[in-house]
Amino acid sequence: MTRLLATTLAAAMLLAGAAQAHGPVRLKLELDQKLNATPDEVWAVIGKFDDMSWHPAVAKTDMTGDGSVDQPEKSERVLHLKAESGDPTITEVLSKWQPDKRCYAYRIEKVDMKVLPVTNYASTLCVKDEGGKALVTWKGGYYRGFPNNNPPADQNDEAATKAVTGVYQAGLDALAERFGKAE
């Protein structure tokens, strides 16, 4: 009987430990904005992987690699962000290029957690035709910056989602200011 009790207790402890050690889940975010412009007009502004000047947080974009959209995995951009000090950057790689669908996908290769507290981030930016007006959809999947349990407040799920939401919303707001919001 003692052996059965010891085995049962050991199994229960293992299961309790496994429940505590599951780690973070993949977070997802999707924001969109309907604009008072044609999809082609909007795509002409945001459809260049080598130019993020339309986004208010980006000071300049540098391309490395061969910059080829025919071979997306060789197209890498470094976004230099506007900041009061230093030169914060985000390095991104183009993973899918579909100009006929007015859409591209990319992933972050390198970012300081103080700039954007995420890991394994992948995103798509697309422009669709909705009754002659452009519908811009920015969608991403990512993990919080801290990969283990009990993350610090600046690298938890909420901080990651707040930061990504801020990036997307600032870009969509800038487009709405440029083109106007469609009803």
C-alpha cells in the first residue's frame, strides 16, 4: 500500500510540474482600416518592402542582401526607428511576395526587447478591394519577449500585444490621415 501511495504522489507531482512548465502561447493580432483610396493607390505607398517611410515610427529603411522580391528569403530590411537617442533598429526578412494580391509577409530576425518585446514574430500586410476602396489588413503572430514562466511586466503577453498593437495602429492611422477613412 505504501508503494502505491508513493507512486501516486510521484505521478501527481510530475503532472503538477508539467502544468506549470507549459510556457507561453503564440499570440495573434489583426487590425484593419478601410481607406478612401483605391487598393492600387494604397499598394503604391505600402507595397514596397524596401520603403517603410509611410510609417511614422520609421526614420529610414536600409536593404541588405540582394533585395530581390523574386527570392524573398534574400530580401532583408533594417528599419531605423525615430528615437531621441541611439539608433533602435528592427531587422526583418521578406518571406512571401504576392504583388498580384497586393500582399507580402515578413518575419523579424533581430530586435531589442526594449524596442519590441516579442520573439518568433511573423506578419502579413495586405491591401484588398472592398467596393473600390482599399482595406488594409495587418496581421501578425508572435510570442512574448520572455520565453519562460513568470515573465517580467515589460516582456509579458500584455506588453507584447500592446507594443504590436501600437505599431500596427500607428501605421494604419498614418494611412488614414494620408488617404482618409472610408465609410
